[in-house]
Amino acid sequence: MIERVSLSRKEPKYATKLSQFRLFGLALLNNISSIVRVRGLFSEKSFRKLSTAGLVFTLILNVLAPFAAGAAINPQINYQGKLTDASNIPVGDGVYDVSFSIYTAAGGGSAAWTETWSSSNLWTETGSITVSVDHADCGGSGATKIAYSSGVNESSLAAGQYLWNTTKKEPAVIKSAVPASNYLCIYNSYTEWDSTDDLTNRVYVKSGLFSVMLGTVTSLSSLNFNQELWLGVTVGGDSEMIPRKKFGAVPAAFEAQKLDNKTWEAPGTIGSTTASSGAFTTLSSTYTGASTAFTVNQLGAGVLVDIKQNSASKLTITNAGDVGIGTANPTSLLDIEKSGTAKSITDIAEITNSGNAVDMDGTGSGLLFNQWYYDASAPAVADAGRIAVVAEADWTSTAGTQDSYMAFSTALNGAVSEKVRIDSSGNMGIGTTNPGALLDIGLAGTTLGTLRLEGNTSGYVQIQPAAAAGSW
């Protein structure tokens, strides 16, 4: 689709002579191409000696999705352009000052983000370098060390940038920069560079073409991509071109759309520069660090977590810390609800010991109860009791071997030991681990077995065996 739009604007105050420029925008987004031609005004002042300066931009925008599930991204936007004169002839090779701004509106307003590529903030070295190919300081083979003398704006040099040799008219990629020692490393250039060559990390135009990575000079991390955005471009001392170019999406962004058009800040928290709410269709997280993998911080009066299935709450954590499973309104630290059937037992929870071996007797699952004790200097926790279900024999796949007992243990003098047992036959033992009757009280050979019947006053009736076997 080709659109032709004619626009005009007021002459910039600083311009002494004006000529026309044209902006050709070619956006390759989602495999859909569009061409937009805009006619406006441009100052010859911005293009040195171009008496009838014309500007033709061929834009190739590759807008990286702010969120890419499961993979890190390069948080920059590739921008390429072509500069020609009014006769569509490429402008002369050289460096140009270019400023890029991102807005939330097609016109007016203040820029949400601005990045300037100019001599005032970027680095240039003119004919005073030392070139050492395959230098050890740069990792040896495949990398070239370039020592320089100019420290002006050297902090703008960074790994991954293009470094232009304006003498040889060719770029190389910066491998690393060491401003403290006045040298940088590049991956070996196409031709061997000389000590008298001029170098810069500014925007360099060759045969009318240039390429930059937006976000190189000014980070894009503070920009909220979860909104409509427009790109404005300013070349030299001219005013900003019109109209602004609207940002589109790349195919990867459609995968991120599973987050219901919301974006994730990485690193950071949802709600600071991203949406504070949203219905996420799919959600997964993988973290291998030593810090907390997932944090929920509720600053208001609402619940911390409410996980639902078909609008029914399955897991709820209130702001008081109460956990509800099957209920949205837990009234204790753990509140479990499950809809069962009348006149039948509904299993609310299952506790499983997955350990298994040939020798299985004594293997079981238990609930251990603890209690804090008071200590003025160092209070701590001690075991207080246990309820356990234990295999009586070596369990196999044969049902006849799968017998168990239930044991109830309490603490005495700081040690937890069994006090009551119900075996697989239903016999209950109090004070014995081998009950021989439906109710077996006491230990054989002792006088500990006691049955006491309390009265409604302080009196009671007690049955206790004598020391001799078979007597009371």
C-alpha cells in the first residue's frame, strides 16, 4: 500500500535558507511492507554544503518485543536509513548528528524517551591511534586492540557498538572498551586499519546509508511499551520530521500477546512501569539464582493470592496469611474444604511416604507437632508430639501383606515416644506397643497398667494389677 501525504510547517527560526526534503518510510513489521512519502521543509544548515538539500529515509524498524517468554532479548531497536538529496542521489559520506524521540501521541506532547547521536556526547579520534591485530589484551586471535589519545566522551564506547573508520569508510564491532587504559578492542576489521585513520561511534553515512541501534546511548528500560508509541527523527539542526512513525509489532510480540496485551518488566515488578493487573492466559517462570524466585507484596487490604478454575477459588491466601484450599474465605492458617457425598467419607488430604524397599516393616508417614519454648536469650522449637501410620510388615503388591498400625506419641522430658497404638486388628494398646485385646492397658511385668474411674467429686475407683501374675 502506498500513501502520498503533503504537509507543511513553519520555517525554523534559525534557518537562513530552506529547501524541501522527503521522508520515505519502509517498515518491515510482521512481513507487511508499507511506504509513506512525506513532503516538508529542511534547512541546508543541517547538511553542510547541500544547497538544495533533500532527505530520503528508508526505515527498517525491528521493534523487539519487551517480553520474550523463556529467553533474554537485546533491549534495543534496530533503525536503518538512507539519506539522499532532492534528486535522490545519496548525500556525501560522513558523520551526521541525529536525534531520535519516542512519544505516546502522533503529534504534540513531550517525548517519553530521547536519544541523541552527536559530536557533543559521542567519541571521535582523529588520526592518533595504535592498531595491534590479534592482541592478547583483546583475547588474541580475531580481535584488534586500538589505543587512542582522546578521552572526550570515551565513556560512550561500549561492547556491541559499531565503530566507524571514517578514513577507510568501514565499520567494525566493538568487543570491549577499557576507558581507564585508553584502549578498546574490536573484532578484526575487513581491512587492516592504520594509525592515521579517524574513528568514531557517531552516526556515519556511507553511500547514503546508515544504521543505528536505538537504546545504545540512552537505555530504553524506563520506557513503557505497553501503549501506543510514535517515533520522531531530527537530523542536524532541523526541526523534527513529520509525521511521526508509529511503532508496530514483530512476530515474537504475538507470542507475548498471550499475556493479554500486558508486558513484563525485566528486571522489576509488575505495576511500576508495566500494567498492574491483567488476565494472563499462560504463565510460567524459571529461575536458577539464589534469591527468592517469586514474591507477592500486597500493600492494600485485598487477598495475596486467589487461584481459580472456572471462577471457583481453588487456592486463596489472605492478607492475614490464612491459606484456603477449596475455599475463598479461610478462617484459620489452613482451611481445607471439599464437597463430598452424604453418608460417605470424603478424603480431604493424602500423606504418602514414597520410600520402598524389600524390608518395609516400620516404614510410615507421620505428622510431627512442634512447640516453641521460652528462653530469654534464644527461644527455639522442640518436638512436642507425633501421629504416625506405620507398616506392620514388609509390604508387597499382595494385599495380605499390607497391614498397618497407628501410633500416637507425646513428649516426656524432651523426648517424643509412643503412648497409644491401634494395630491392624483394631486392638488398642495404652502403654504397650503390642496390644493383645481390644483394649490393652499397661506394660507386661509392671504395675503401670491402671484403669481409673473418676467420680463427680474428688474420689475415684482404680483397677491396678498386683505384682504377681494373674492377680489384682
